[in-house]
Amino acid sequence: MKRLRIEHATGFSYEGEVGASYNEARMLPSSTDSQFVLSSQLDIEPNSSVNHYVDYFGTRVASFDVLAGHSSLRITARSLVEVRPRPLEPSDLDWDRLARESERQIATVEMRGQTPRTAPHPEVAEIAQAIAAEHDTPGGAALAIARAIGDAVEYMPGSTGVHSTAADAWLQRKGVCQDITHITLGALRHVGIPARYVSGYLHPHPNPEIGVAVTGESHAWVEWYVGDWQGYDPTNTAEIGDRHVLVGRGRDYNDVPPLRGVYAGPFKSNLHVAVTITREA
């Protein structure tokens, strides 16, 4: 188990003063069976009243308005979380039982359908079908599919944009964790395995030194349902460990962006992001 302190600073600068902005932040983790939030807070500049709630998919949301004129917006999330590894557990659930069970639960039915972001390229669909045909259980197939996608797509920041789809990234065989996760989701759903997008943070070092602050990153991985939900990081072809801090879940990135909003004004906006992670124990 590791204790991680996370500081995630983000926001917008505008090329002039805007009249008002309306925003949602999904940047604070929740306690689960594998992580415990010791503390968390969200600081907003300019000061604003905040409405906190949990959205449909179980993600903590801070909704706030800045109604006075402003030329920048800064949101800083600070969290201290204890995290333990979440290794994959063997599942003997077969394909027929998965099909029956996943049709009876809203949580799984919603994670079987494709979205415009996850719809697989025909080559990905073919790969997924071929792998599924080689496995008697969807659990084994899910892991093999996720590993195959992770091996096939090179992690390369800047090769795609925030609005890129799984098919776009596959054509390049390059992308960031968001893209690799979308491709994997599309492949899993194509063969009938319910799968959901997970957003969070990842400490970049396998064995981080205690007390040393490092540049971290927002991260994304997948969870699939094979009798219960299990997570896997296709970008790093690794199981979910005590470096992964979960923030939110959804059908794709559109359900869990760290910051989303609109503003009143004719000026362009520029996004800035900085994540710092410190192991404390």
C-alpha cells in the first residue's frame, strides 16, 4: 500500500476579460474498496460558491459559476490517498452467462454499447473477434485483447487531440492513454464484454522515493465486467497497482473530463495543466 499526495492545478487564461463562466470539475478521488481518501479539497480562483454532488456514474463533481469579469480561472485539487494494488482475479464466468447477466443490469448494459469515441476500426474489431474465439472465458479474452491493443499502439503525447476517436488513433498506431483506452473499450465491447472508461492519476515511477515530489499525470485505464469489475492499464500493459488513483468512471472520456465549462465573451481560451504527485508512505 502507498500513500500518495496529489496536486492537480488546471484552468484557463483568456485573451481578454470574460463576463462569466460556468464550470464542472471532476478532479477529486472517492474512497473505494481499494483506496481510501484521507483528505481532499478544491481551491478556485476567483473565489466562487461550489455545489458538490456525485454524478450518475459515481464520480465526485464540483459545479461552480464565476459571474464577475475575469481574465483567468485556476482550479487546484489537493488529495491525500492510501492506495492498494488491485490484481486481476481469475473468473470462470463463461460467454453465455456473461451475455445473460450483462443484459439484466443497467450498469453493464450501458457499458456494452459503443460511443462515437470508442467505435472500433474494422481492423480492431477483427483482432478482438479472433482473440475472443481463442478463449473459453471472457476474462481471459479481455486480458488478451487489452494486452494486444497496448502492444500495438505506441504511447506518444501530441500525436492526437482531445477530440480524437479510437479509430483515428488506431490508424496512426499512436496516441495517449485516453486513445489507447478508447481503442481497448471498443474492442472489448465489440465482442460483448461490458467495459468502462476510468480516469485518475498515475505515479510515473514503479518504486517512488518517499517525500520526493515528481511531475505526475492524469491517466486513463479500463475496467471490464466478467462477473465483477476488474481493471487493467492497457497503456502500460499492467495490472492496476498502488500507483493508480481512481477519480471517475464513464462510457468514455466525455463522461469524466477533469474540467469542463463555457464562458461568455469573444476571447479565445488557453488551457493549462500541472500534476504533482508525492509518495508519503
